[in-house]
Amino acid sequence: MRTSEKAPAKAGQPIVFFDFARGISAQAVVLGHGLNIFLPGIFMVPGHRVFYMQSFAVIIFFVLSGYLITSAVLKKRDRPEFTFGSYLLDRVARVVYPLFPALVLIIGFDFLVFRGTTRLPFDGVDLSPQAIAGAFTMLFNHPLLQELGPRLGAPWINAGPVGSGAPLWSVVAEWWIYLAFGLLAFVALRKVKLGFGGAVLLIFAIAVPVGYMAKGSYESLAWIIGMLYALAGSRVAKLPRSFHAWLVVLGIAAFLVALYYNRQNLHSASTILPAAVAFCHLYFLFDGVAAERSASGRVPGAFQERFGRGFRAFSLFLSSYSYSLYLLHFSVVSYLWYFLHGALPAWQLIALSMIASNVVAFGFYLLVEKHFHRVGKWLKGVLLRPVPVASRPAGSVTRNHDLEDAKP
């Protein structure tokens, strides 16, 4: 899913932890899909136990998102200018603004490359009007529409992913989680009354994570775990480092046992729960070590300082365009398969997919995603009423700079 609400931290290093986790997870998604498409005899055999690294990466994205979005809301809850409208426009600028141009590119190139062909590395490419409409309304794969479509005799309202944008299901799922969380957060924090329309919207939004879980996909559970750890963050951070270390070890052990017994199912609650818990405690363990070093006044040596700066820069770079990479990589990999399948060995195609996906994604980031701050500021200036100066607490600011979240 760079995409990070700046989480509370005692030292600068924990932010590097999030950047590195997000950046590496995005790369794992590209590599995992490349292995699926170019080595299907190994990584796509029905019934075989295969560890899909891209599915594990999605767990990381969800738990990161739950933790960081909740932390950001808690951080800004006392600001008068922080309303549900500003929260929603932050999400629009961060999630929807890069998504829509990416959809235009995906649909356009899919028409040029795949239109009318049956030579595909997957089941099919749906470029129907309802699939396109579903993508731009964030309604594809919606559990309520999947149930209502056949019952109402209107199967067209049940749209699937458009074209080669199949991995975008997680972006749409997180969008509805953001919406549901925002509504519930403002009801709890500001005592906002939803009214009939708000209640209907909340039900429609909650139906997405509930519907996915009812069908055995528990990624939303990782988001909830991240949210709970953020809510208890100040208390959890005070626990001994040894406690966090043991929870990391036990969480990893439980995750591996669950993988073995549920045949590598990375969508089940039994794998997602321990993985998300272990990840959160790994963050707090890293946070505690960084805070202890900062408090002790220990000065790193020249080599450690150079390595630290290099690692931070590397993590920030990978993280910066990870959302763009997630949006576009599957289409890039699919096009390479279509044009070069059979012309190059699989390992060369996988390497080429990694390089091409990163180059395309970084270019998209520079042209589109990088400017989401400006888009968010413009949307707020146009759509929201300015908060009177007299109502702002001393030292508050109106400049919005906390637009980022944990998209890949």
C-alpha cells in the first residue's frame, strides 16, 4: 500500500520500521505474482501447499494500515479542523486520487493488449461496462451486491475486478474499512449522530469486511488488530522488552503451526491473527530498543551512522512508491507474459518483471501519487469550510500534512 501516517514514536527509528516493512512487502507482492504467472507448474498447482508471499504481504499492509490510521486519528482528534469531512478527504487524496489514473492506464492498455484474445496467463480479462463502473465506484466484489444481484434479477450490479486489476480488491476493501472506521471513530470521539443516511452508509461499509470474513478471507482481522494495538499503544509500549520478544516468538510459532495445519492458507484467521500480533510486538520491541538507545545518549560509530542513514534512505525510497507499485505491477507482469512468454526463460522474465514494475511504478509516483498532499489541500479548500481562528487551540495548525496511510 510513501504511505504512512506518522505514528507516535519515542525515536525516529520506528518510522523506518514501517517504511521498510511496507516497501519490502510491496516488492514481495511483485515477486509472488511473477512466480505465479511465470512458474505456474510450481506456484499455481491446485491442491499443493504453496506459500504465497503476496498474500502474506497483504496481511502486513492491513495491520500497518489499522495501526497507523488509528494512531493518526487519535493524534488529531482534539483539533477543531479535524472533522469527518477532513478525514474522508484525506482518504480520497491518499487512496482514490492515485487509484483512478491507475485504473485509466490499466483499462486502456488492457484494451490495446488483451481485447479479443484468449492467450492469457489467468482466467480472463473483464472489460465490460459494469466492471469498469464497479472499479470507479469502488463497488466491485462488494458482498452485499454479490448477494443482492441474483435475488433482484440484476446480475450486472455484481461486478468483479476490471481487466488485469485483480489485486486491487484489497484497495477497495480497505477503502470501505476506512469509511466504516471513520464513521465509528467520530461517533465515539465527537458524539456525532449518524442519522438515517449515515447509518445506511455504515452498514454498507461494514458489510465489506464482514462479508469477506464470512467467505473465509480474514485480512480485515489484521486491520482490527492493528487498530487495537494503536488504541492501547501507550500502555503496550510500557511493557518490558522481554515481553514483546516472547510475543514475537510465540506469534511466529503459532503462525507456522497454523500454516502447516491449514495447508498454507494465508487468508484464515488462524494464520492472520498470530502474524498480526507478532508484527505489532516486533514494532514495539524495535521502538523500545530505539528509545533506550536514545535515552542512554549512546552515539553510534561512524560506520553505524553511515549504515543507519543509508538504511533509512533505502527504506524511505522503497516505501515512497509502494502504493503505485501495488496498483500497476500485475498489469505490467501480465503484459510481459503476453509478449515474451516462450521467448525468454522464466527466471529472466521474473527478473524483468521486477525491474519493469519498479520503473513504471516510480514514474507513476513522480507524475501522480507524489502530489497527493496538494490534492488533499485543494479538496479541503474547495469542499470544507475554514475553521474560525478563535476556535483553534493555541499552537494548532491548519496546514494538513498527515494525509498518508499504510497503502502498499
